[in-house]
Amino acid sequence: MTSHGKYTVIVPCNDEVPSEAVRAFILFAGAEQIQNLCGLAQFSNSDPFFRTIIPGGPVCSTMIAFPAGMAENAPEGSAYVGSVDPTGNPWLPSDLIIMGIPAGLAQQMAADLEESFICKQSRIAYPENRILIKPPATDTPKQK
């Protein structure tokens, strides 16, 4: 890990933070939102394998080190989704997923938004009604 400076500061997004100081964004969202954001991250890239990654490693790496470019071997320009580290389970609500997005990729995602499916096919991206899929019935052993 290589720090970009003496401190790593995590703050809410607002107008008081100069854009040139931002290295990455940390998002906490549900599966549908993360799925759509992964598609948006992929929108202007033809490589289907490395724009969004579910890496192994600690929660802080997924949120901070990988997207901020602090980890030596982390691919640049990829969004990181997870975490696969169970040590975050005590504080991360079970219905949320983390996505760490490098600032450059976030800017590209913002530029792509209007042309993406999120805006052009919002009823598909965020359906009001869902098809109910029933899991197949399983035979349960009878109690003796």
C-alpha cells in the first residue's frame, strides 16, 4: 500500500470538497443499484471483464485502497464491489453492498449517464413490477 499523503480523509460528498482532491467514491447501496452502477461503469468500455471487480481482501481495500490507487497491483480504472471480507458483517447492513469507484471512472460514468440504459430504459433498470419467481418445491424428509 502506498499512501498519497500524510492522511487519508473520508468525507461526505458536498460542494466544500474540491474535485481535484477526490481520489475515489465509496457507495453503499442495494443489489439493484450496484448492478445498475456496474452496468454504467461498463457502458463506454468494450472489455467485459475488468471494469468492475469483486476482489478478495479486507473491506478497507475494497472501499479505499483499490479505488484510490493505493494498492500496487490493483487495476486502474476499475470499480470494486464487495466486500467478500466477513469482518465487515458486524457493521455493514446485510441488504447493502459496497462499491468503490475511482474518481476518473466516476466522471466517465456521469458523462455516460444520459445515454445509458439507466436513463433511456429506466423501467428496466428500476422496474415498478417484478416477475415473481417461485423456487422449486423440494421434498422434505418426514419427521419420525
